[in-house]
Amino acid sequence: MRILGIETSCDETAAAILDGRKVLASLVATQHDVHARYGGVVPELASRRHIENIIPLIRGALDEAKLTTKDIEGVAVTCGPGLIGSLVVGVAAAKGIAQARGLPIVGIHHLEGHILANALHDSFEAPAVVLIVSGGHTQLIRVDRIGSYHFLGGTRDDAAGEAFDKIGKILGLPFPGGPAIEREALSGNPKAFDFPRGLRYSGECDFSFSGLKTAVRLKVESMGKLTPTIIRDVAASAQESIVEVLTEKTKLAIRHSGVPRLYLAGGVAANGRLREMMQDRLGPEGVTVSWPPVEYCTDNAAMIACAAYHHISAGRRDGLALNTFCRGELSSWA
């Protein structure tokens, strides 16, 4: 089944064409140039840029796949959670194409898309624990099978990716902060500053990163002028704090669930230090650790189309009354 996928939940406009789980085309238009001056995503500006990008991007994906809308058999679109103005653009485009061609339309929860990004390059083996870690989300989910999801823990304040962005802004690094901090950390000392590890000994699978952000801000303010060495050391120390908390909480979730398989998902899953520590600390305990290729860690439409393939294969479809939502837990449907 050839599926058109559309993703506009935040500041990435994305369109993809899949034939089953095979990616025929996957295009993403970023908005870093729009939001960099503000150090974060401005919702109104994001939705305006989506309006400009969405149709050319869909046409580009079809051209790359050497197809037309007549060849498409289903339409998949992120319906939430996310920025409502951004989501509405994608859902409106999906509805228009579905109605014009009489195609089935499936609304996909953004987090399910991230989970099933792991199915784009290999088979997804369940049961498994998935750590979804991005700018807007930090959650641990137990997947009993595709379509059966159980929440194990999540952040009580900032998401890990949000913490990276805010710390990057404090250090004067370019937006988005995660990749910039990782680059600086490569030549920094991760033991230079003893930053807090939120909820480290709580015995729960929840996260907290707001204290780390405050600790970094206070430390930077107390040091006066930031030299390149200080920036590198703060970046490395802050990254180590975030990665260690993510790893230790994930290890706890693995032990509680008794499932020796872990998938990483979301933009922060592209972080090399996170992947390294997960392998080092969970591998010796017999846990298989996997993650998607980098291009499928960040927001993309291929993961949305992949999720829709499983919905449609199971006979699940949405109608043109499909709506958007800004917040909402990932629910089981299988």
C-alpha cells in the first residue's frame, strides 16, 4: 500500500511516500532560520511557514517517488500532540487530498510515529521499552505489540530536548541547542561541573530537568565572561547530567518491566553520548539497544506513514471529521 505521510506538529514541515514500510521519498523543511533569533519556536511563525511549505513539499515527495496523487492509496497525518496552528495546516492538507481522491485517512499520534521510526530500517520487535526523548517529550513507554502502549514514566517539567535548547541559549550557542551542545561537549570536560541529576534516587521512572537548567544559569552568571573553554566544559557537564539521568531511569524501567529490549526515539536519540552510555550500561545486562537512523530521529513524515501502514493493515481508519489536539497521552488501539 502506497501511503502519503504528512507531519507538521511543531517547526518541521515533512512529507513522505511509503510503499508498505519501504521509504520511496522523505522530505523535511526546517524552520531554524525563522526561530533562531528567538532561541525557541514561535508558534504563529511556525504555522505560517507550514502554509508556505506544505504543498511544494508534498509535490516534491511525489516527484521523488515518481508518483502522482492517483497512485496514492492512503493518507497519514500527525493530528497531535503539538502546536495547534501547525497541526491544523497538515491535517487540512491531508483532508483535502483524501477527499479529492476518495482515500482513507489516518490520524497518527506523534509519539507513536517516533516509536515506529524504529520500524523503518528494521523489524520492530515487541515487547520492548521505548525511550522517547525530544524537544517536547521525554517518556518511557512499554510496547507489548504495535498498537498496545503502556506509560511507564515521563518528565515532570522540561523535556530533555527543551533543557538542551535552554542551556544552549544560556551559553550563547545557536538554535537548536542539542546539536550545538553535543559539538561543544566533544572537546569539553564532563566532570568539570557537578550539575544536579533530577529525581536520580526517587525510585520512579519520572524525569526532571528544570533544576539542571537553573543550576547551569546560576553557574554561568557567577563566572562572568564565558571563555571557549568554559563553554565547552559547561556543555559537556550539562550533557553528561542529562544523558546519565536518561540512562539510569531507562535502566530502572527495563528492570521493572522485565523486557530486555530498548528502542530510542525522538530527536535527542541522535545524541552520540546518549547512545554510547545506553550501550555501555545496558548492554552488559543483556539488553538489546536500538535506534533509528539519524534522519528518522527528528520529526519526519516517514515515521507517520509507517505508523499508518500498521493502522490501515489492522482495518483502522479515520474520517474527514479527524481533529487536532495539543495534548494527549498515547493510547492503545490494537
